[in-house]
Amino acid sequence: MVVFAALVFAAAGPVAVLALGAAVEVQMDHRFDRIARDMAGNIRSQPDMAAAVTALAARTPVHLRWIALTAGDGRLVAGNLGQWPDSLPRLAGNVTVAAELGPVRAAVIGMADGGFLLIATPMPERVFLTALEGEVALATSAIMLLAGVAAGVLIARRALHRLDRVNRTAATILAGDLSRRVPRDGGDDEYDQLADNLNAMLDRIQGLVGTVRGITHNIAHDLRSPLNRLRGRLEVALMTERSPAEYQQALAAAMDQADSIVATFNALLTIARIEGGVANLDRRAVDVTEAVESLGDLYQPLAEESGLDLRIEVDPGLLIAGDPHLVSQALNNLLDNAIKYTPAGGFVRLSAHLTPQGICVSVRDSGPGIAADQRGKVLEHFVRLDPARHLPGAGLGLSLVAAVVQTHGAVLSLQDGASQDGGPGLLISLTFPPLTSS
Amino acid sequence: MHVLLIEDDAETAEMTAQGLRESGHRVMVATGQVAAEQAVDAHDFDAMVLDRMLPDGDGLDFLRRLRERGDRIPVVLLSALGDVDQRIEGLRAGGDDYLPKPCALAELLARLDAVTRRRDGAAATFLRVGDLHMDLIARVVQRGGQDIALQPREFRLLEFMMRRPGQVITRAMLLEGVWHYRFDPQTKVIDVQLSRLRHKIDKDFSPPLIHTVRGIGYCIGALDQTA
């Protein structure tokens, strides 16, 4: 590629020189032809053309111009030449012929008696000019070739150098350093655009890897503690001889611990399945009214036991498209959280209404609420707010809600519950698109 | 009862079989469809526990063949595939119940018990456990001739239990049967519901009818161990 470009470059120089030379020659020829035509016209207007030619020849040196007049029989009548030049055909017209000292531009004009008038201009400098043209062409060719190769090599090296930097960055990233980025040259050219796109891709990958790493870390953390407790419990139980009743108690406690570990795994699996299977989601008409009423029915005794005023406010006949079990589970988790975190004496409202934005299911409580700057974090995997650390499972429950919201095209919002009695409270709303009849 | 356990994982099979035996059942283990088919031909079983993922294919294929030739043996399906869709698929193939793995042994025992009992009470409109009576037409519950006022959900809960007297009823069975929930709410909602119901049924009467089966669930009436 580079060699081809350099060759084209090198050929272009001499071609230009030769073309220029040819143009100059053509211009010179035209000028000499015009002079000859004027002189011939002048001679032909004289009564005695032979005398006029002789007079002209007498004052014209032969190295500057050839003048000759022949008669009808070919005999030389007048002029400054000893004879008709050999190389020149006796034909009317303008022609360049070679002579001893160089090319000669000749104009041959036919006369009425069958003779010819010759007016020619020797051009010895043409020899020099042609030689010069050749040399210049050669020189430009050489210079252009060198410049072409040099420029080609420079461009290619620059391109290769930049590709090499991309390659080396990629190699470093492959070796494990995800923070590296492809450098830009600031030229805003295709290379910088490539760098920008690669870097944007790397940013996204780094973000995803970070998320996955965080999730893995949290899974390990959340499962290690209960597993350690389980092991510890069994170890302590085996330390000394105990009564069967004590063994039974220890084993039952160990079983509860194992159950909660299995429950954590199940929650993780469910979330993974929801997030991984948006396309396979079992979409049916979900009767939100019924789901909300049924949920309220299930939780009413627990709410009363916890000293909470649970009220259900629901519009009749609310339908959405989705998986009824997942929707119920998501609402269950929200209500469960509200009841868990609201201190006795407070209230929890579970409501479902048709709004201009869609079907809005909300849970409002008079609990401690969530600070505005923490709300974004609440729905991330496993993130638990510090004040709630002593209550298990809250993080995963909300992660499941987030996954259901996402797969059902719903909108989730967290607001202050604006309770009248003390606590800031929390209002969590899920707004689902209503079921379309189509 | 005589149970055929079809499970390819040796350790799980061993543990489950031991649990079933210690609960008074006879157990035979088959590790694949071929072995299961041979066992079914050679013995009479009262129930079957069938794992779906077997080394020689989906356990559902075996179940379908069984049903096609008219075998009505009660079958509890076990599967790591816990999706609602797969559950429905399992029940359509002829399963009587479907449990996601891992499941507690007590849950499996309760389900086995439930599927092997004859459901001749399903259409009954009058239920009785001891001196507790339920009239489903009049929507009246009486104990010792005295009316007991129940809320609608308490009525449904009691009906579900009274249709299964003497059986262990797990929390999951109650959630599924009364509220149609197939997930674990991770809260003691069911326990609170039961304590309410128990308060109304047993507090002013003797003997108590609703019993807690520790770590498993509940039972109404004397626990029937003969199954």
C-alpha cells in the first residue's frame, strides 16, 4: 500500500514536468507559425516576390531564420539557403523537422506557379530544453519517490503505533487491570472515535463486573454468617453429654438455621430467574384488586399482633398483565417490610388505585422511612440500610421487588410517607401499565 | 405405606429413604426410569416420590407412561425446577403434588400423606371433627352446640383443615390451599392466623382440637398415625 502510494507519487512529478514542456513547445510552434504567416503575406503582396525574398534574406542571418522561394519546376529562386533542406517535404503546411543544430519549425506555403515559399525558424535551444526536461523529470521523480516513501512510512508508523497502543491496552486489560483505558490523541479522528467507543465499552464492562463482584461478595457474606452460626450451634451441642430434650432443642434450632439459608438461596434463585427470563415471563391478566385484598387478609392478624393499624383501600376490577405469583410475591415483600419496620402503634396502608399513569399499588407506613439520599441504594442487590441490620432478609426482598418491577414495565417510587404522628414514614408505589384489551 | 422413591442422587435417596422408614413407611429406591419401571411391575406401591431430573431422562415421561396404562398410584413430584410453569406441567402429566427441591422431609411426608388419603370429603357440605361442626351451606360453625363467629378467612382456613382431619398440614399447604400462594412469605403470618383461629375454637372448650406439629405445621383432631 505504502509502496504503491509512493510510486504513484513518484510518477506524478515527471508526468507534470513533461506535460509542461510539451505545452511550452506547442505555444512556441504556434508563435513561429504566426510570424511565418505574416511574413509570407507581406512577401506575397509585393509585385516582385523574388526580389522581396532576396531583400529579406539579405538582412536575415541564416541561424535566426531560413527563407527560400522555389519556382514551379523546383529550382531555388531566392533566399538565404544554398538548397532546399533535404529533410523537408515539398508540401504546404507547418511542420517541425530535425536539422543539424536542432529542430526547425518550418512553414511551407504553396505559390500560384506551383513553387513553394519556405519560412523556417531554427530552435537549437529546444535540444537544451528537452534535455533539461528529462533531467528535471528524473530529479522530481527521485525527490517525489523519496518524499512519498517517507510520508507513507510516517503515516503507516503512526497508524501502527496507535493500533499498538490499543493492542497493549487490551493486553493489560486481559491481564486483569480493568481500569486501563485506550489513550486519545485529541485529534477527534477515527482513531479517537475508536478509542472513545472502546473506552465506553470498557466503562460498561467494568461497571457490570463491579456489580457482579459486589453481589458475589454479598452472597458469600450473607451465607457465611448463618453457616458459621449453624456449625457453631452443632459444635456446642456436641461438646458435652446432654439430655435427649436438649439435643432435640439444639437440632431443631440448627434446622431453623438451615431453613433460613435455604430461603436465602431460593430468594437468590428466584431473582436470578426473573432477571434472566424476561422473555419467558408467564404473562396473564392479574387481578390486582383480588391480589391486594387477599394479601391484606393474610397479613391482618399479624399486623394486629404487632400493634399496627393495617388498612386496605382498593378500587374494584384493577387488571394488569403479568405473572400473578410474582406480582403477589413483590407486594407481599413490600407489606412484610412495612410491618417489620413500623413500630407498634403506627399504621400501614395498602392501597391500589387507577391513576392517569396506570395502576398504582402503594404501601405507606409510619415507620422510620428511608433518607432521600439512600433511596437509590435501597433497591440494589443486598443493600441493607444500617438501622435495619438486625432484621434479616430485607435486602433480598426489595431486590425481588425491583426485579418484578423491571420485568413488568412498572415504575417504582420511594417517597416520604408524610405521616401525621412522628416518624417520617415511607410511601412505596408501584405503577403498572394497565392491561390493554388487545 | 409402601413407597417407591425414584431419585438418582445416592445421598439424597439414602437420607429421604431413612426419613420415610423412620416415619413407619416401607421404602424402595430406584435410581432411574428403567429401574422404576421394573419396580412398579414387580411390586405394589401405595405412593411414589418421583424426581424429575433423572440420568435416563425427564421423570415426567415415566409418569405419563404410567398414567397412559391406567396406573392411578399417587405421585409426589420433586424437582429443582421450581417454576410455576413446571409445576403446572407436572400436575398435567398426572402428578398429584409437586414440591420444589430442596424440601423439608416433614413437608414431603405431609404431602405423601395427603395424596394417599381418599378425598371422599371433597364434596361434603357438612364437616365434623370431634364436637366441632361446620355447615358449609349455612356458613355456620358450632362447637358443643355453641355458635362460633368466624371471619371469612378463618372460615376458609378451618374448612381446609377440617377436610383433612388427623393429617399433618404444613404452612406451605395452608398458604397454597387457602391463599393460593406458592412462595414462602418468610414471616409468621400463618402462625398468627392459626393462633387466632385456635383462640376461637379451643379456648373455651376441651379437649383442644388444633395441635401444633413442631417445625412442620398443624393438625386438627387426633394425629392419625396409621397412614
